[in-house]
Amino acid sequence: MKATLYQDRKNTEIKSQNNCNFPSPDNAAFQNFPEERKGKNASFSLVSDKKGKDKKEENKKGKEEEKMLLLSCCAPCSCAVICDLAKKNIPFAVLFYNPNIAPFEEYQKRKEENKRLCDTLKVEFIELPYETEQWFEKTKGLEKEPERGRRCAACFELRLRRAARYAKENGFGKISSVLGVSRHKDFNQVTQIGRQIGEEENIPYLETNWRKGGLENLRHALIKEYQMYEQTYCGCPFSKR
């Protein structure tokens, strides 16, 4: 059953034909998802020595330093990560900065789908300007590069650096991204660029493999169960070939 999407631009709520909603952390979709991912298989022990329920009071500065900014490209890639972080009560916000996505109508679809998920889970959603001119300038001369090539590297660098600077300017203590979740992208390429930008901008980049720890299976289950809009290309106009 296909989702009925974006029939009314003014109504940002996304519904399917059976009126299903995105999951809450208590949804049945999480029942088979591991509660703990510790030891050598740990996917993201993001708060190293802290258990949220055991620590009831923190000062404001501590919370700001702890909060993470997660750069998201779309709901299908980020849904499992967002749901799991929300379930674990890890303080974070989702950043949507994707000037690579074209045309604008496609950008709007992906943004609204991502925002709908965040609104449902009560996760802060931040959208930065749709700066396509900067993206085209950054990737000029790389139009014929293959996926996972130099164009992708330039695209990641632009978006991750913007995320890092926004995070520093707005009190976040670290950044991460789901740009390497898709099998069409090079996870190591994303991680290397994220690490470099973190060092240059003086903010930690969490080098987490969001494909592991049960998240990949959860991601596919959520996409299917909640009939998410799934794009057929990365987002940039050159990836449609």
C-alpha cells in the first residue's frame, strides 16, 4: 500500500491510506531491537559514563556540552537512528542541511518527511537555508564523477562543515551524521571527512557506524511499516544518471 504524500503543501502532516503514523519509542517495531549494545559490538555508546535515569540533575552548561547535532539527509536513512536515540533519551537535535537535493519539490518532500518523524518523536528539527548556489559552486567540474567519488566528497565536506559551525555557534557539544548509512555511499569516506572537519572546526565528530547494532534491520522495518517516502536517487541532479 503506497503512501499518499504531499497532496496539500500547507498541511505538513504525512499520512498513508490506512492513516498510520510514525513510531513512538514504545511502538511494537522496537520489540525485537536490542536494548543494550555494549562491548565490542557497541554501535553508539554516545554518553560514555552516564545513564540517563541514574543522573537526575545536571547543570545547564553540562547539558549543552553533551547535546549532539545529527546531520540528516532524509527520513529513510535516519529513521532508525532518530528513533533509537529518542528511545535512549540521548539529548540531540536533527539538522536538515541538504542543498544538494534537486529539484526543489523533491527537497520539500524529503524535508517534510524528516520533520514529520521528528515532530512525532518530539525531537528538535532544524532546517538551514536551501543554498543550492553554494553546492553547485562546490561541485563545479565534478559533474561526471561517479557515486562515492570526488563529487560526493566535496558534497559531504560542504554539508558537514556547515553542520559543525552551526553546532559550535548554537551550544552543541558534538556532531554526527547519517550520510554514510546508504549502501550507495562510502561510510569510510564520510567518516574521514567528518573526522577532519571535527578537528579543523574544533568540535568532536562521532564516528559511529549507524548500519550496525541492529539499526539497519530496524531501518528497513520502519520504512516498510510506516510507508515512508523513498527516493530513487541520492538527491543531487548528477546522481540521477
